[in-house]
Amino acid sequence: MKFLPFFSFAFFIMRMMEDAPTTSSLRRALGLLRIVATSDADGMRLKDIAEAARCSQPTAHRALQDLMAEGFVEQAAGGKRYRLSLDFFVLAAKAGQGSGIRDLARPVLLRLAATLSDTIFLLVRHGYDAVCLDRVEGPFPIRSFTGDIGGRVPLGLGQGSLAILAHLPEAEQEEVIRFNVPRLLDRGFLDEAGLRTALAEARRQGWVNLNTGLIPGMAGVGVPVIDAQGRPVAALSVGTLAERLGPQRLPSVVHILQAEAATLAAGLNPFDVSLRYPSRSLSNVET
């Protein structure tokens, strides 16, 4: 993947400022960026962009060509529509929370481990899998589906993984279910009917409590971390001994997890590339 250096954006702005009229050219280009940003994945037609910008189509076309030349805008398949390019999101990520979700979540994990005296996990989606980005050990020896940092499981296996899958958009969820049911069956987990029942329950109550017996003596709770667009970008989960998640303690654990998930979500940078490429956060793990 090509990363767009910051000086490229600075050079683009300087070049726009040299054009006449200076102010209108720069403002028009930035205004077009904002307009294109409102489009969906299919992009926007030139006619619609020009109307929204209140300028002629040739004027909008010239500005879009400059934005494309600098890597901020691209044409969707067929060349009839325009959308923001991946390079634009890379640049936006550099301007935001540079440390990524793993570093942002670290204090959350530490607080949860200290408060609950249990092992805490941070998981993110990676394709059809959930990846453990971080964990903080509690005082009780446990076993988990993901194992250590960097471990992965099919989405739907384990409480954090289920919490993510349950809150995906319906079309994505269906695709993952079709792909992962055979993988889950190979591990002795739920069949499709059982998985769908578990997902419906998880979405209804907003959290997942697992004590399936797949790992004898172990139990867990997972809650999704929902971003500003309503997407599950991660999950926080507790892994502990089964007797520590009885009906009296469970509501308190869920409440504490959900409060910390909301805190983490509020600090997320929507352009954080680690949400799409968790391995980049894992590359910073000290061994």
C-alpha cells in the first residue's frame, strides 16, 4: 500500500494557493473534499458534486482532477463517480490518534483488570476472524480461545468474537455466518441454528455471557465497542473461572465492561488504520 507523505498535501495546498483566484481555488478544493466525503462507497456523480458545490461541472471537474492527481480522490469502477481515496484516509489517520486503538485501550484494560481481578481481552475484527490485540492477566489462571496476544479465532467463537459479529450490519453478518459455520462446527461449537440464536440474544441485550463447557471451568463476558457510525470496531471481554460469573456478580461485570467500552469508543479516531489492519498494532508489541 502506498502511504501519502504529509509534504504531498502541503505541496498541493501551496500549489492551489498560487493559482488565481487564490482563496476560491483552495476553498473550492476543500469544499469538494467535504462533499465527496458524504458519498457512499459507490461515490458521487460529477453532476451531483457540482450542484452541491454550486459551481459548473467543468469547474468541479478541474478541481477533482487536481485532487485525483494528489491522491485524495479516486474514480470508482467505471469512471463515472468520485470518492475519497485510501491515501486520504491514511493522511487523516496520521492527523488523528497516532498510537492506534491498542494504545488507547491499554488504560481501559488495566482499569478493568484491577477492578474485576480477572483477565481482560481486547479483540478486533480481521476479515472472518477476531484477533486478540491485547490482554491483561488477572490473578486466576485461565484458558481462552484466542490464547495470547495475536491469537485469532473465527468470528462467533468466544464471547468477544460473538459480541462483534452480533453487531455487524446484516449483510456482513450473513456473509460471515455462511463462511464460518463450517469452521465453528469443526471446533465443536454451535451449529447454524444455535449461532443465530446466540447472535440474536447478544444483539438484544448488548452483551454476551458464555459458559458453554468448551473450555471446562471457564466462563466469560464480552461487550462490543461501537464507534460513532454504529459499527462494532472492537470488543472488550473478561475471561475467568466459571464460579466467578454467577448470577449475582454477572450484572455488575456487564455494567463495568459497558461503561469502559463507551469510554474507549468516545476516544476512537474514525480513520485509525489499526481498526482495519490489526496486524499493524501487533507489530508494536514488545517481545
